[in-house]
Amino acid sequence: MGIRDVQNLDIDILQRDLGSSITYRTVSSGYTASTGAVVDTPTDLTIVAIRQIVTDREVFHDPAFLQHGDLKYLVQKSDLSTDPTTTDVIIDSEVGTLRVFKFEVRQDNNAYIVYARK
């Protein structure tokens, strides 16, 4: 069952039964007037997400964005304090550190499909 196949299923049940714990790192930049420097501040959230490998079919239909080996994570919207961005990082103990490069809002508007790669 692919993430696209679970559009109508309850996200809470999916995460409880299929999810694994990941660290979702957001990076916000701020200007420090006293030094004139831009400072990046990372914020880590430990959340439960459902991980899947991007399929060959998805790569075929979206070769401009997707590559073999890319992963996608189903993340409950309420678990993140802001929308995902391409500066975000996923730290998955089973896979390693991945950079977010694309995201979509699930049809029912309660979860994100976050695409990431090494």
C-alpha cells in the first residue's frame, strides 16, 4: 500500500501501527543587529512518520524532481509547528540524515507527504 493509497485512512491509526520515530529539524535564520551576522538556529522535533521508498513509477512520472533512492514520509500536520521547507532535514536512525526537497499536503489537509534524499 503506497502513501497515495492511504489518502482516506486515519493518520493517527497509520502512525500508531506503521510509523517510526524520526527527528525533524527545521532551520530558521535570523539577523543579529549587534554583529551584523545572519545566524541559523536549528529546532529538532521528535515525531512519528511513515517512511516509504519512492517507486520507479513515481520517478518515471516526475523525473524533474524524483530520483531512485528518494524517500517520502507521511507526517501529521499537527506534529510540525510550520510548513516544511527545503532547508529542513530528517534524521532517521534507520536511514541516516536526509534533506527535504519537496512536500505536498495530503488531500484531507491533515498531513504532509515530505520527500527527502541523502
